[in-house]
Amino acid sequence: MRTHLALLATAASFVLLPAAQAQTAPEVEANVAFVSDYRFRGVSLSDETLALQGGLDLGFDSGLYVGAWGSSIEPVGDSEVEVDLYAGYGAELTEGLSFDVGVLAYVYPGQEDTAYGEVYASLTGATGIVESSVGVAYAPEQDNIGNDDNLYVFYSGSAPLGESGLGLVFGVGYETGAFGDPDGDGDDKIDWTLGLTASGYGLDWGLAYVDTSEEGEGVESQVVLSVGKSF
């Protein structure tokens, strides 16, 4: 889920309705995008080259949702595609403050012994013009991630830049465990992002500077361009 260059994506919130209210057909949303580099938690998963991405989501009045998202990647064994399958629940806690919880499976079609799962939770609210999210994703100990677990905690924010039509996006994350030391230096990983978003010509545009505390190929600083469309 979903990042999809997470800090350049717009999160949908689901409002909890009375259980007795009649259910309507699920809301269907789709998206497609090209990115100059698929960065996931600061790490390049496309060998620092162009990636094609897309997803499909179904949202229900109850607050439940299910979805799938995929991206081209640097080959993992015989697989050149990552597919994320997820399901969750979101609702408004109070006016202007919502939560989201769910489960997510990372799948690599064509390659065995690589799929793994995690659970996630986040809170989203606004202070003035700044919308902020804080969250956590936890992958329990699993064979396919080296019989280890993994923890990722993050903050992300966004704000409009006056009447310019541009949006500012920013965030920072901390990761420890199976994926928390990609360069093998023995230290946990910190990643951060600062970027701009805009809409034009019927498309959504993004430009972001991404960096991590690690050194080496695939984790060094990079400017990432994205262009996409939601339906």
C-alpha cells in the first residue's frame, strides 16, 4: 500500500456509519503511475530506474476496505513484480481525527519463499493547514524474512502552498529488524522525504528528495519524479 511513493499519495478516510443503515455498492477507485525510482521506506526497489505502478481499491460504507497494488521492481529471483494485497478498517474518531488499521501481504509472483505479511495502524489529523499522519507497520517473525521481525514507525505531513496550486509533502521514518540495516553497518535505518505535488493536464505530479541514514547503492539520496492518475 502502500507506499506507492507513500508521501506523494493521498490517503482516503472512511466514515463509520450506523450498523442499521443500508449498505450501498462499494466505492471503486483505481490508480496508475510512473515513477523515476520506486523508493520504499527510502530504499530503491527498482534499481534506481523507472517503475510502472497501479492499484485498485474497494471501500465500503462500514469503513472496511480491500485492495491490491503492484509495481515493477528489480528482479527478486524469477519475479519482476511486487503485488501488495491488503484489507483494513478506517473510521473517524472525532471531528478531524481518523484512524486506519489493517493487514498487508507482499507477494512476488513467480518466485517462491519470498512473500511475507505485516500489520499496520495510523492516525491522521489536521492542525491548521497541515495534515499529519503517524503510524506503525509490524511484520512478525517469518521464515521468508530470515526468521526475524521488522518494525517501521513514521510521520508524514502535507500542506498547500498558498494559492499556488502546489502542495508540500514531508516525512520521516525509522526501521529496525529484518529490513532495518540494508547496508549492513549494524545501525537501524532512518529515512526522510521532502517534496512537492501538483495537478495539471489531468494528471497528478510529484517531485521529492528522498534520503536515508544508510550508505551504498539503492539507499543514497535521490530525487524522484512521479506522474499518475486516479480514477
